Amino acid sequence: MEELYSEDYEKSARKVTQKGLRRLIATELLPNGAYAPVKGIYDIGWREWESLPAADYVRELRRLDDELIKENETWILGLAPLVYKGELNLEQIRLLEFESYINANDTLALRIAAHAFDNSKNREIRDIILRHASEETGHGELKADFLVNAFGMDLEKDIWNGTSALEDYNRERVYLEGTNEALKRLKKASPPLAYAIIPFLERCLPRLDRMKAEGYRKQYGFPAKYLTFFDLHTYVDIYHERLGLYVIGKYATTRELQDLVRDAVLASRENRTKAMMALYNYISRYR
């Protein structure tokens, strides 16, 4: 499962999804003239990471991550398999997506951008980080639109000023924040690689959001105009993974750094699993 998405899938998803979303979203998804920090990285089928110094290690890391995803599919894929099968009720879905919004979607761009300060003297990495952060900007509002349209939540009162009801979920939510010990060690040794963990972990999200988009349509009857967040993410994170592959392939060139990266991925996936278990236990009260 190392290659989660084929070139044909990338080509089809990008064309079909972008065309559909243009009818639903007022702003441009990728404005003309947007800067690509790595030449060709947004082209269909880009694989230039395979010529980088640590390419063999990147392949190994992807295989390891595939195994982790397979072993903990329900949790790492954010309960998407349950949505796909229609096993959650509407209140559970509302709670799931609201907690995801306030604990991830709404603040992800800021967490990414924070790494630019640690990499300010490395212009290439700084620009990769800022481009990544810019692409996440506004995605949280698409999730907020889903909560408003599907559940009638008030944007300002319930969403922008809402708070998490789940202490355990917040405590375990370290997989994106760089606060677990493995990520601290990696950040100290290599700020570029500490950033790269974020886009690398996004590699499972196209699958996650494809399952959710299909489940929300077929199992719950939500119309397309409610599902722009999920439709967009059926392909956009293909490119974010590439940012991680590029940085890891270029900078993880010693055994010490490779071990630190591996430890950070393992710890991050473990915390993701714990976080989603805690969230599932919380929403299970609402049957």
C-alpha cells in the first residue's frame, strides 16, 4: 500500500473534484501565479523524491506507516470507516466533526506556519512551510460550513467560540502540535524534519475524506454543497504528502536522524490512535 493513490486516481480526482468545487466555492482554490517551492511538485505523477539522498529510507518509512494505518484503520482514519458504513448517528457525526474542527482544522495553518520561525534561515524549507500553511488557510471554514449547513450550528456562537467537551481528546492531541517527546528530540536535531512530520502524516487523509464524502452522501443523504471540505481533501493532501517526502528525502541522511524521524512517526500515530479512541468513547454516549 506504499503508493496509496495511483497516477490515474490523482489525475481523475484533481480534474473532476476541482471542476465540481468551482461551482460551489466562491474563491479560487489555487490562484494563478501561486508559487510552487519545489519545481514540478504539483504536477501529476511527481516522483522526484525518489532521486533524493534518503529515498530508500522514505520508502521504508512509507511501508511502516502503511502497516500502522492498516493495524489501526478506524482510529488513524478518524472514524471514517464508521461513517462510510453508516454506523454513527447524526448527533455523533456532529460531535465528531465539531471536535475535529476546533482541535485540528481551525488551527492547522497556524501550527504549520509556526515551524517557519525555526527554519527562517533555510529559505527553501521556510517557503515550503509557508506555502503549505497558505494551502490550509480557509479549509477550516469549509468544515465550519458543513457544521452550519448540515446541523444548523451558529457560526460565531457555536463554532468560532465553541470549546471542546473532551479533555482526554485534547490531552492526546499532540500528533500535530510537536509536543510529544519524540517530536521534541527531532525538532532539536533538525527543524526541517520536525516540520516534515506534519505533511507526511497527511498521506492518509485523501482516503479518509473519500470514505467520509461517500458515506455522507450514500448513508446520510447530505448534498454536494455541504461536502466541499471532504471533496477537496480527496486529493489535495496528495500534494502535502509530497512536501514531507521531499524534506525527509533530502534531510534524513544519517542513521541518527532517520531513527528520530521514525520515532516521531510512531509516536504521532500512537497518539492519533489514542485521541480517536477517546473521541469515540465520548461520542458513544450519544446513541
